[in-house]
Amino acid sequence: MAVIEVNGLHKVFRTKIKEPGLRGSVRALLRPTYSEVVAVKDINFEVETGELLAFIGPNGAGKSTTIKMLTGILNPTAGTAKVLGLVPWEARRQLAFSIGSVFGQKSQLWYHLPALDSFRLLGSIYEIDGKDFAKRLGQVMELFELEDFIKTPVRKLSLGQRMRCEIAASILYRRKVIFLDEPTIGLDVVAKLKIRELIKRLNEEEKTTIFFTSHDAGDIEQLCKRVIVINHGAIILDTSTSYLRHNYLTTKIVNVKFTAPCPGLTLSNVEILKHTEKGVKLRVNTKFNSIENVLSELFAQVDTEDISVEEPAMEVIIRDIYGRPAGEGEQNAAG
């Protein structure tokens, strides 16, 4: 059963053009002219109950605008959408009790208060019974491991801790659907892995449908089975993660720091981008060689101090999708 249904959703932002000076101000008042920016172009998709879906694209692609329409914050210019059978911009208050949302750059927590106080305020806002709230708070604290910092003012939390509290706050009232807008943005590697783990547990243990946006390829590979790619407001790919991984996420950059120089390093099916006494930078195409095989070859020849693997930038993925022959990078590609 589809919990999110989107048909021909379209959003245009209009901005009044004003020329400089008094004459420009008068002209803008009497004969206003506008510039139009199409943020979302006639998109169509459905999300089934219990899905964990990634909605990805570069900055400015239309991801956040889509979420704002699906949560009722924005009205579309054209098209229709339903979330849990309700039109979001017509039934925003009613829908608020069944959906949650987290925007990576906008907090729903009170900055100077401990997260626990914010949780209590949100419990009152959503009219959660005292006993039910206490029970649910305990479950959420355990799931998100908040005990060590829940009484710390939000302003003193690390970005990763704050994001854990943000997502926890969005599910204090049991939600059927959660919208997460860039939940891992700005996080370090450790915090990012923790947030991914918590999102996955929320989906598996509470059967929550999760719709999240990201421009991080790692989020896609580690979290979801389905991905929708949007660029310039249009959906250019709606497919399985396995299809995306096999066709578009094949290039990895491996940075290796040596404990001692290794001038005679030899590796098969790998492009060496940079080799110095201190380390090496490699480009690996996982269609022809796995990261595990590359590391095994490395470990057999040199002692390493540090290793990191970089995912391709979302802009590179988008470019690759557009660069494929017609039919290979279109919506609903075979997975």
C-alpha cells in the first residue's frame, strides 16, 4: 500500500524584479515584472509502507522543496500529492500527528534548553498522555542512546548528538512516516555512521516509512534498497540501490598513508593517481576490482598508518547518468 502518492507535482517560485533607484521602485510598484524559477518539474512517484527511500541529487536539485510540499509547508504550483491519504497542504495540522520531519539546517529543539526539556514541550504540544510519554521517552532514549547528554543544553551538543536528538524528537509521538532532509550533512565519519545505523534501526524495528534526502552516496549504499535521483527539478532515475551501485557508484578514491616509504608498489587493475614516500592515492573501479582485493595487495607490500575511501560526488553521479546512452539512465530503470 502506498503511503506517499505524487502525481505531476510542480513548483515555480516567482521573484519580483526591481530596477535600482526611485524610478525602478515606482515601476516595480505600478508595473511589476517577475522572474520565475522552476524548482520541481511534474514529478511522479509512490512510496510503499515500510520503505526506506533515498531521494538524492546535488544542491538546488529540488529535494528540500519536494519535502516541504509533502509535509504541507509549501503549496505546489500544480499537481497533486497524498501522504497517508491526506493532501499535505490542505490537512497539515491533521497530518502532523502522523508524520515527522527533520531538516538538517533547522532545529525543532530549543537552543538554550536541554534536549529533555524540548522533548517534554513537544510531548505537550502533541498532547501525549503523561504515562505514554514516559514510556515512549524511555524507548527513544534507548534506541538513540541519549542518556549521556539528554540533560545538556542543545547549544553545547556536538552536531552528531544534536542530530540524534532531532530525529528522536520527531518520533516521540509514534509516526508512520518520517521525512529527513540531509540528516548527515556536516557530520564527521563516526557521527555519520551512527546516524545511518539509527535510521536503519528505526525503519526495521518500528516499521517506520522513511523518506530522506541526501547528496552523500554513502547514505544510499548503506541504508536503502530504492533510490530516486532528481536534478534541475526533474526525476532522472528511479531504481534499486543495487542497480545504482553497479552502474554509477563504481569509482572509489582510496587514500593510503604509509608508516614507511614503499617505492616499488605494484597493484593490479588500479589507477595510481599519486605516489609519494608518505602514501598513495588510488582510483578503483569496483566493476573490475574490489576494495577488499586492493587492500589485501597493499597490506602484503606495505605497512599502513591510515586508510580512507572516498565516495564519488553527487555531481559526478548525475553527470554519469546523463552521459549514458538513451534508455539506460531513465526513470524506473530495471534493478
